[in-house]
Amino acid sequence: MTPIDPSRTVAVVGTGTMGQGIAQVALAAGHPVRLYDAAPGRAAEAARALAGRLGRLVDKGRLDAADRDAALARLRPAAQLTELADSALVIEAILEQLDAKQKLFGELESVVPDDCLLATNTSSLSVTAVAGALRRPERFVGLHFFNPAPLLPLVEVVRGHATDQAAAERARATVTAWGKTPVSCADTPGFLVNRIARPFYAEAFRLHEEQVADPATIDAVLRESGGFAMGPFELTDLIGQDVNNAVTRSVYEAFFHAPKFTPSLAQQRLVEAGLLGRKTGRGWYDHGEGAERPEPHTAGPCRAPGAIGHSLRLSGPAAVLPRMIEEAGIKVTREGGEDVFDGCLVLPGGTRLALADGQGPTNAAYLGPRIDFDLALDYRTCTRIALAPSATAPREDVEAAIGLFQALGKKVSVIGDAPGMIVARTVALLVDFAEDAAGRGVASREDIDTAMRAGVNYPRGPLEWARELDTDWLDQFLRNMDHEYPGGRYAACQPLRRRAAVKESLL
């Protein structure tokens, strides 16, 4: 599909931060750009602000002065909607109110030519609903940019119920021509990123509510073991607790209160208290001047065991651990033939050291004392490991487990008795949400992974995680979590269960 020609006008309606950012992207792609805002004088102010932005890029050596001058010559504020009559694409970035958006696009329909694409940058409203009042909803799409639009590459190209395939393809081609990374998705609550990312926040908040670990420790484990760029507590303080909570509640409402999308009461209390994060000086953390950042819980030095056993069936990402242990100079003996040792390491005192499987360590200790260790993106390169001992695990074996991972060069955080721990339950739920979206035809598997890498900077896409992890392990993990927390929040989606069943039938 051919993108919109750069000689054609792109109009941006709504001149806040996002509107200005989208206008800057269109200018950089060579289009004439018209800015319109319902508030008198606001479009002219936005044009001046854009000129300032481009000037700063020149000062930093990131833009030639000639290119800036050419871009500004193509930029024009509009006082009336009728001045957008020559537009090939109109992108709306006004307030998130359905009636206001419907009214705007109803007016635009009588102004722009028939070949003009109409697009909304909404992040929370239904694209289908916004287009519902139009005479020609087939040319209407969602173009969800991420803030700041000039810097972040991802754009979700959203097909409403009535969107013509050609219109969606032309919008995607145009976004590609602008140097962005488009992903195509159906009109679903939260689209791709805001739908699939919910467990990243929700599971961390739930662990905090259950007093399994403090925010600093949970953030550190997700960063230093899971490979995420930021933990959910520090990230929501950056985003704004009100903004993140509003997205969560919007998706929850749109999915008719499905348990998987249940919001966090702890986060709601922060919002009610006005503790919104960096912008108010305090959220999960204190961001006031001179405030010290709390340190994650890190165990003190412990002696490593001289030898350790391991099961012949230790598999998945943790399969590398026996070799790493041997490389650290610790003798490894093979255990086998007994179910009690199936798929785990064995400490000198007989305590099992097992990859988190969705059971609580104490609840799973009917076969003897157990210590769970968390999932890692890469056990060789990660710098921190979380351990969760059962109530029956002897202190000397807990210290041996700490010393073992310290001998592998890891910091160790000992957390409470938590089914699924931190990274494992977060990743398992991200995979589940992604499999559900793919299974429902919301987007292709490739676009889902691209969205989560480019949109929220995940270390790998959730479906890449799924390929790295054993499908049977994921399915059993979620079954165990569903047993620990009945109610549906952790029930594996049908597509994931089906994939596990197919694999089992082929064995």
C-alpha cells in the first residue's frame, strides 16, 4: 500500500504535548502541517512552541538549520476547521471524551475531501465508538502514538469495526514512511500495549499488598533478574499513579470486570491521597529534594555449599545452573529416580531448591522442605536472584542457597512465601495475556512482540518468552497459581492451554 505523499497536508487537532509531538513527526517527514485547537490562540502558541523545539534540536546539532527553516515554512496554525479542507490525513489528539471526539469528527466529515483519512490518537476509548456517528466510518482508524511522539518509535494502528482494510494499510504505510514502527491491531480495550502490560504492574502491586517484599526489592528483582528496564513501582511514579490507575480501571471496565484486569487497591489509595509520583514529589517512593532512594533487600554474605545435587530433568532456562555451579568450583552430583528430586537442585541438608512453579513454597513442602528461586531472563548475566523459603526450610539450608547464588556472582533477595514469586508470575501472566490476544486475532504474534519491545521496552516480547519457556511449564504454572488464588485471575487462557495440549498429544 502506498503511503500518503509528503506533499499532502497532515492536520493535527489538539495542540497539547501529544498533538505537538505528532505534528513534529509529520513535519520531519516533509508534510505541510496544519495545527488546530478549539481554544482561541492555542494553535498559534503551539506553532511557536514547535519552533522552539526545533530550534533546540539545531542547538544540539541534531537538526540542520536549513531543515528547521523548511519545516517551519510548512507549519501553519488554523483558526477554523475549514482551513483543514486540503488535508489528506487528520489526527485528533484532544481530551479523552467520547462525545467531544464524535462531535469533532462529525464536523470534519463535512470539511475534508473524500480521500482524507481520519484518525484518533485515543489510548483508552473505543475506535469503533468514536467512528460510530460518522457517515463514512470506513476511513476512520486509530493511530496511537506514545509520548514523547518524536522519540518513541511505536504507533498502534487500530482497526475499528467498520474500518476498511485499505484505509488501515495506508495508515500503516504512512507511519512506516515517517520512520516509526507500526503494529496493526483490532479495536480491543487497551489495544496492544495497555492490554498486555497490565500484569507487569498488577502482580507487583499484589505482591506488595501481600507483604511479600517491599517496592524497592520488587523493582530490583524485575530489573536485575527479569531484565526489565524499570520496575513497576518506579515506572508508575514516572508515568503518574493517576494516569496508570486510570488506564487500568478503563481496561477493567471495558472487559466487564474480568478478574484478570482487577485494579490495585494500594495504587488507588495513592491516587486518593494525591501521591501521584514524581510530579507531586511522592508516590511509591519519596522524590523530594534530598530524599534517599530505599535500597532493595539484599542478603549478607553466606558460605556456599561444597557440593549440591540436581535432578536429571532440570530444564528450561534453569538447565544452565548445574554447569554454572560446577564452573564456580562446587561439586554437582546427579540425583534421580525419586519424584521428590524431580526437576530441582538439592541442598546438602536435603532441602529442594526449585524454580518457582506457581505453588507457594510452604504449600508445596509436603514432599519436604523447599526453597524456590525466581525466573531470570538469563541466569548467566543476571545480577540478582530472589529466593522464597518454605516455613519448614532449615536456616542452614536457606543460608546455603544464598551462598550458592552468591558464589555464582549474584546478589540475593530473600522474599516471603509467594506463589510464583516475582519474575516468574509476571512473565507467565504477560505470556498468557499475549497468547489470549493472538488467539483472539487482536494482532499477529510478530506485532504483539514488537509492540511490547518498542512500546514499553521489554527485554523480549512475551511470545518470545513463551518460546524460551516450556509450554507445559507455563500451563502447569498457571494451573498452580489458579489453585493458589481461585477466582479466574490466573486461569490460563484457552489458546495457551490448547498449545500445551497439542504438544502433549505429539509426545
